[in-house]
Amino acid sequence: MREYTLAHLRDEVLLLNLAALLAQDRVTTATLLAHIAEVDTRRLYVPQGYASMHAYCVEELRLSEDAAYKRIQAARAARQHPALFAALAEGWLHLSAVCLLAPHLTAENAEELIEAATYRRKAEIEGFLVRRFAGTEVTAMIRTVLPISDGSVPQLAPGQVGTEAPGGAPADHALEADVEDAKEKSALPSPERFFLEVTIGKSTHEKLRYAQSLLSHAVPTGDVAQVLDRALNALIADLEKRKLGASTRRSRRRTTHLPHPQYTTVRKRYVPAQVRRAVWERDQGQCTFVGTTGHRCGARRFLQFDHVEPVARGGEGDGGGNAASMSHP
């Protein structure tokens, strides 16, 4: 434990050691990003049973969600613009600076932006980017806010910079109030509350306002969170009906004459609705692929139904829940 107890060090030695460790940490960070970028490019997380590089960093490498996001974003940017690796290793840029610059970097402006951000604080870089890219589209963000003991909201990775709505128009005051209200509620000590921040287009904004009007009797306050919850309930019900064949009434069985052999193959590949529902419930809407380390893929997006036994080997999709599985492409 002596190596972590530094009371015996002289002041000048302590400062020299701190500077040396910081320089080493910068080089280590640049090297770490290079490794993340290469693993990400080769998609080496897939054989391990992970649906994304972020999931691999969080679940396998034990990084926090925020730390994983920042490093993956910086790694991808540095792979596209290698000068960022040197800027990090030399201490010209910090990790937050790279994340702020990443969405705006191109082959033409990379040198200019890196130079402008060199040795700058985060707030200075944010101000520069707002001036430099005023009026550009702001990318949507979804943040998971984990309240801490004093009830405040912790600072997450820097997202896209912007103080205005797309096109330079000021943000709608009513929606601003909803966002502020959401921030206050998200700061409550509850692990089941999330903060959603998203920039929407004019058409979506009009639909939101129209939905608030239609729900005015049920949701008098027009609370966006309640409107969104109801909208998602309706969307999920519709998508489940399409994907799983879910229906409140029993559909009539129809027989189709299939004279040509190619139609027989198509029919064998078809997974009936009742089987899709059984598989979905059995697998809890999650990919069933298991990686080489025994980790089951946690993907719940872009899932598709597959035959456990390939059709080419005589597999059938209508024999029950064990005749199909779900996978992530």
C-alpha cells in the first residue's frame, strides 16, 4: 500500500511525478483509442456475443456508459483523422475536445479545427463551434441520467454543440419548459427516470402539438412524457402486430395452391405467426446468439427470425417454438 501513500514524497518530487504520470496517461489514452478503433472496425465484438462496440466496452471491458461513449466517439474520429492521436498523446487536446470536434471534422477542416481547439478549455471549444457552425443541424441525444446522493444530475459526455433549433430558429418556449421540467424530475433520486433531449423537425413538432391537443382531456397539462408514452404504446402494438402477427381475433386459415417447386421453398422458409409469437416470448425479444466466451448477445434491434435447422437441411418453420430463433445481423 506504500505506493499509494505519498506523504513521504518531497513537494518537488510529487509535482514531477504527477507531470510524468499525466504525460504517460495521455500516450496511454491515444493508444487505447487506437485499439478501440481497430476492434470496432474489425467488429471483433460480434464473435464475443455483443451487438455493438458500446455494449462490449460496458459489459466486457467494464467501462461506464459515458466513458465508453466518449472513447468510441473519439476513436472513430481519430481513425478518420489520425492527427487526433498525436494531439491527444502530446496533450494538445483533451478527450472532451476530441468528442466535441468529432461531428464537425472533415478532411478539409480537420487541421483548422484541431489548431483552434489546441490547449482550449471545453467551454471555449463549445463557444468556438457554436460560432463556427451556427445554424447547422443539431444531432439528437438520449441520456440516461443516474441521480447521485445530493440529487444533482451528473455531467455526461459532451454531445453536439448548439443553442438554437435547426435553421437558427429559437427553440419553442413551451417545449423549453417541458425540457426544464424533465431535467428537474430526472434529478430526483429514482433509478427509473431518464432524461431525453432531442431536436425535432417542424413536421414532428406539429404532430406533437396536434397529439397534445387530441389528448387535452386525458392529459390536460400536455405533458410531453405522457404523450410520448401513449404514442409508444400505440406504435409498439402496431409493430408487434406486423412483426409477430399478433391479433385480437383469430385469422382464417387460407390455402394457396403452389404448383412450382420454388414456391415450396418459400413456404418452408416462412415462419408462421404463432411460431414467431412463441419464439418472441421464449427469447424475451432478445438475440439468441451466444459468443465464444458464453456471453449471450443482448441485441434487441434489427432482429430477424431464423430456422434452427437450415431449410436446405430439411428445417421447417412451423413445428413449434423450437423450430426458430432470433438473431442480430
